[in-house]
Amino acid sequence: MKKIIWFSIFVIGAAALDIISKFLVLANLEPGVPVNVLGNYLKLHLVFNDGIVFGISVGATPAWLIIIGKLVIISFVVWVFTKIPLYFQDKGQNLARIAFLFIFSGFIGNTFDRFYHGAVVDFIDMGIGNLRWYIYNIADVYIVIGAGLLIITLLKYENKKTPHNS
């Protein structure tokens, strides 16, 4: 029970940080007008992402259909989260749980945007000159951190007793 409370505090706090950052950006930036933070390397650049991952457009797909797709994916993530003890040794379980907490926090932040704003609010713009990465937000950072931790966990702590080919 104590772990559930800590997990909940982490997810709520991380998602709140993402949501608050987006409201601050919305209150202080104009869409499409970049503001240099660290020269040309880091800019704040408010854009609205109505696509899926990395702004990939899905045409005229309604927001509710994207949200249903996300709910299916997050249901799978939660199901996998409950199976962690079956797949990882003791040390790997904690890292895998932390990975899923980051992923879930990012999911909540971006899904909130879809419901509240009709699109995801992105604003972090990194690159060199005209070579720019996708514009993203803190929730996206959480998802990438979570995915990275999950890959590390899979590579380092996978339970060797689990049959790989059954």
C-alpha cells in the first residue's frame, strides 16, 4: 500500500509539473514565435500538436479516436506494470517500475492536453541552426526517460530463468 501511495504522488507530481509548464507557456508565448533561451540551441516555441508521436499527422482523425488508442496502449502498459515481478530480478523490478511511472506521467500530461486544449501543447525546441529536433514538452521527456530506463532494465536485469522461446 505504501508503494502505491508513493507511485501516485510521483505520477501526480510529474504530470502536474508538465501541465503547469504548459499553462505558463500558453500565458507567456505566442504560437509560432520562437524565443531564444540558449542562443540558437534552445528555444521556447509554442506549437499545438494535433498529430500523434513526434507530430506525425493522422489526417482528419478525431481527438477522441486518438485518446481511445492511447487508452488501449496505456491499459497494456498498466497490465505489463503488474507483471514486472515475473520478468525481472529484484534489482530490475524497481527500475522497471520507475520507467513505467515516467511513461504513465507523460501519458497523463499529454492526454490532459488533448481533452483540455484539443491538441498537445509543445514548446521545447532544440537544435543547431536549421537542424532542429521535433518540438516537444516535459511529458515527452518523461516518456523518453521511461522508455530508456525500460530498455536498460530489459537489457540488464531480465530474469534469466524466464524461457525466451516457448
